[in-house]
Amino acid sequence: MSHQGYLIDTNILIGLEDNHTVEAAYARFLALAAIHKVDVYVHEAAKDDIARDTDSKRRQISLSKIEKYRLLRKQRGLSQSDLEVAFGPLNKPNDVVDAMLLHSLQHGAADFLVTQDKGLHQRAQKHSPDLARRVLFVSDATELLVQTYEPRQVPIRHVGEVEAHEIDSRDTFFDSLREGYPEFDAWWREKCVKQHRSCWVVYDGDRLVGLIVRKDEEPLDTDAITKAAKILKICTFKVAPESRGVKLGELLLKQVLWYAQVNKYDLAYLTTYEEQVALMQLLEFYGFGIAGQNANGEYIYERHFSTAALSPQNGRSDFDLAREHYPRFVLRENTSGFGIPIQEAYHDTLYPDLYHPVQPDLFGDASRAETITRPGNTIRKVYLCRAKSRLGPAGSLLFFYKSASQNPPSQAITALGVLESVTLARSTKELMQLAGGRSVYSEEQLENWNASQERPVKVINYLLVSYIEPAVSLDELRTMGVIRGHPQQSIYSLSQAMTALLVERANLAFEV
């Protein structure tokens, strides 16, 4: 019996039920829900949304199609003032509907809310990060269903780098670009191929599923609003529609952010259309902001970069500063640090970039991403454990120690993260909710934790800041005094001096 129930917003309902071709992610979401007997709900408030449609025929059709779904009734006695106390000002009728959806989610009537409404995502984030993790774009909801019920136990490879001429532009991957940009073929030939522009690509087998085309610009020759000295333009940022649920957008953005930081760019920018709400939400979470619009009506998203130490700010948490200036983070004199031992199997799942089998496997081509099936190659991650340590506040530093392993590195600190939150799950259902769209675990794996009131599971959300290369070996850790005797088997606290020493050893591309 499924533990999951999904509440869909009106925009998802319309995307599934109107007279237009259903997008791949929408159709796949509904198909997976049906196959695995996952409950899909429509809130009674959706009728209020549809009732405001001035097209009477379309209104009647939409209302009739609601009957296909399980209906969540409004809570009796719930007033607008109650909703405003919980979810902020409600200036429009649509805002009231949004708040009702979040109220139902918060009170457990559904496990996840699926919506393409950027404002609804932002309202959830303002309420609490835990609630926001349960508000998903349709692609993320689809991936969560795949991950929960149809896990494929294969490693993910990293993003590959090629020149534009190496890519077959006749691939169906480019069809939607041609539809929106009739001059695409001429642009690709003259600007990308002839100028030998560099591209980041993600392949699933032989199928292109993710692409970024990049270009270096100078202040006298750029479409950026800010005329910085060294500018990185993201000319094209695209994920195949059928692959949008596997965090490829975040994977590609990680590549952009790490590349820009390491190569000391002052600014990175790209343009988006208004309907690209999932991409805009992702960009804004990591510090991009709208600087203006171009002649085509696209939003110009920009983000500044620096190698200087990131300073604390009054009224801003260290975690919020870390995500907005990612991969930089705040290191105070009192910043908490923790060592987190992690077994090889979990390490390979969370950090597939570092998967280096002694014996080459079937996916041995290191030049491109061969199999994209899990959100393990992303920035935001979830780690589960039952360690007694309470960890520190958001913004604390986490050093992941890979325990004795068959494949290298073994017994070494390999990764550095910044803590977002720590919560306790006291049931499988709660564990599934708290892991949310970040989960790399199947339902069976979550059930095997046997989360209960007596034995809760700790859910650690964090940002992956950097891999530490070369990894800090056991011998080096002993020399540094981080480990004395046998390596610790559970989470342990680091002194401020040890924390600072490990940060220095991480050889980061910025000052701290």
C-alpha cells in the first residue's frame, strides 16, 4: 500500500485535462501514480479557481473533469484571517486558494503539493523550508515517483564537455528550440559550430538529455545588464522534457556555478521566458536575480561571483548566504564543524562523481554522463542516520568521511557540505515527507529504516560545497589530530581549530 498522496494545483489539472497535447512530464506523473496506486487529489478550492474562468464552455468542461480525481474538501470554519496568519497576506482570490492548498499540505491531508506556480513555491519557502520541500514542480514529483517505486541501481556519470560541432543538431532534443526560435539552425551553424563554442552535455546512453552552450564575454560586447570584467554567458540551458524529473537542471547549474567560481568570473547570466518557472525558481535559490528584460521579452538573470571571503550579514542566516553565494560559505570563529562517517554504498549514491570502481564497469566512458536516474549528482542533498549528535545550527560545516571501502578512496574525507536543517522522522511516512524531492532512496529502503517514536531517523539536509581532492587520508587525518586511534563510527564534533584546518586543506577556489 502506497505511503504517498499528491495534491495537484489547478495549473496541473489544466495541464492534464485541457484540449492541448499533454506534456511528457504531466502524462508520466499521472501514469506512474496510477500504476503504483498513488492517491492524486484535487482540492475543493480548485473549483473556485475554475469558476473565475470567463469562458463558460471551458469552465463547464474543467469542472466536469475534476470528478476524475479524489476531492479534498475545505476545512470547516477556516477563515481567510487564519490563512493569512499562517501564510502571509492574501490580496487576490488566487492567493486564498494557494493558502488553502498549503494548509491542507501542512496538516497532512496530502504528502506533496504539485504545482508550476512560482509564487506558490515562494510562499511555501517563506513559511518554512520543511514545507517548501514538499511543494514540487511536476518534473520533480515525477522523479520522486520513479525514485520511490522504480529505482534503477546504476551509477550516474558526470557532465561532459564537447564543442558544438560534436553534437548532432538534427537530434529531436532541439525540436522545441526550433519551434521557439525559427533562426535556430542558422544560429547554431554560424555562432556555435563555426565559433567552436564549448558545451556541457548530459547523455543517457546515446540520447542527449541536457545541454548548456556557453560563451565568454567582455563588458563592451555583452547583453548583460551589469558590465563586469569577466562574464560567462549561458547561451542555451535545456533539459529534455522527458528527463526533467531527474534533477538535470540542478546538475547542469552545479557545473555552471563551480566552473564560474573556479575560473574567477565576475558575472554569469542567462535569459528565461516567463513560463520557465522551474528554472527561474532554481536560479533564484542559488542567488541569480532578474536584472532586466531584453528586446524579446526574456528575463535576464544575473549572478555575481567573487573569490573574497564571504562575510556574515545581520538578519541573514549563514545558510541563506551560502546558497545565494554558492559555493562560497561563511566561516566564523564559532562556526561548528562535524565529521560524518558514511559507508561506501551510501557514499556512491550521494556522490556518484566520486565513484571509481577498481574494475571498469559497463558505464566506463568518462567523457559524458551515461545514465541519469537519481538526484544524487545535485547540490542539495539528504543524508539519513541515527547518530545521537544533534549537530549545530544551519550553516555548520559537514565533512564526509568514507569508511573502509572496496573502491578508492577508502578511509578518507572526500566531501564538504553546509548544513541546511536537521529533523527527526518518527514514521516511514514522515521520513518520506522530510526527504521529499531530494531523496535517493526507494520506498522499500525508507521502510527498512523502521522509523518510530522510539527510534526516529535523523534527516540531514545540506548543500554539497566541494569535493576534497585529493581526499584527506586516514594517515593525514591522524597527523592533523582529527582522528586519534580508530576512526569514529558516528557523527562527531570538530574543534574550531580542526574545522578551520580541514577547510584550508580542502583547497577551495575562494577565500574563507
